[in-house]
Amino acid sequence: MNIGTLGAGTVAQAVARHAVAQGHHVVLSNSRGRASLAAVVKGLGPLASAGTPEEAASAELVVLAVGWSQIPQAVAALPPFDGRIVIDATNQFADPPSHSTIVDLGDLTGSEFVAERLPGARVVKAFNSLYGQYIAADPRHPAGRQVLFLAGDDPDAKSTVKDLTSSFGFAPVDLGSLREGGRLMQLGGPLSGLHVLKQD
């Protein structure tokens, strides 16, 4: 599979590392340009490359992993998604995470807000409820596999994400729609920051 990332921070790099280990091609992008990603790409190996956001967004599956305030700029000039999958790994921090202020979106969940800005995308919420270092680590533990909560409105898209993340070693758990499941996973929800192992 060809995978693109919008954002190249801790979460995007962690997902990319799991992906290349399974033989997938990854194109990373950020707002600073491909030259800023040379060291990251070199560390990930030959299956990784740096590209523009437009190039990353044209992949079969796209990981959105930017700061909340960066979302409008990150998605503004992207080509139509035409049914391709976007994994939304964002959290609605109003300020840097150290301040932990949550944006009030009214009745919308964070991923519903994101999906409205990605016309044609099949959005699956995942990876947002785990800290980056736990995404990067081997999800297989002696007591079981790291649970990865996910939510989305398209069953086929969720199935693809479940298969992909299972191959990484995670134990994906489908929580339902972007509204019901997304609300459980997002900041302030009962599953945000909950690190759980599934016994095999």
C-alpha cells in the first residue's frame, strides 16, 4: 500500500515506521518542505520518501497528524480524495498540549469537524487516544497487544484500517461511528489516553 502523511511529527513517524516494516511505501510531508525531512526519511529506510502535502494526500491511505490549529492550512489546497481513506489522528487542543485546553466544537466531534473539511474522504479516527511513544513502541507485549481504538462511518474503510494496524501488531477495536465512537475517543472522552492491552 502507498501511505501518505500530512504532518511528520512523533505520531506520523511512528505510523510510518510500522508501515515500512510491513513493506508499505510512505510519503511524509510537512509545512516546512521536503528538505526538512531528509534525516527522518533516511532513518526510515528506502521505502520512505519526502514529498509535498499534495503528493502525500494522493496516496491510497493518508494519515492526518498535524496540530489542531494547523488543520485548515494543511488541507486547504489538497486534491479531491475521491473515496480514499484518511486516518484522523488529530486532537482538538486549543493551545499546545501542555496547556490541555480543548476546543469547544459544540455538537460536533473532532472527527466530524475534520471530515467536513475533507470532501470525498472516508475518515477513520485512530491513533489520537494514544501518546506518540506508545504508538512508536512495539504494540506486542507479554500480556497482550496494545488496543487501538478506531471509529468511522464507512465499514470498508474501517476494515482496511483494522487490517493494516493489526499487521503492525495492534489490537484494533471498532467503536462505531465518528459521532458515537469519536466522542468516546476524543479529548475529554473516557477512552482518551487509556492504554489497554488485549489478551490473546
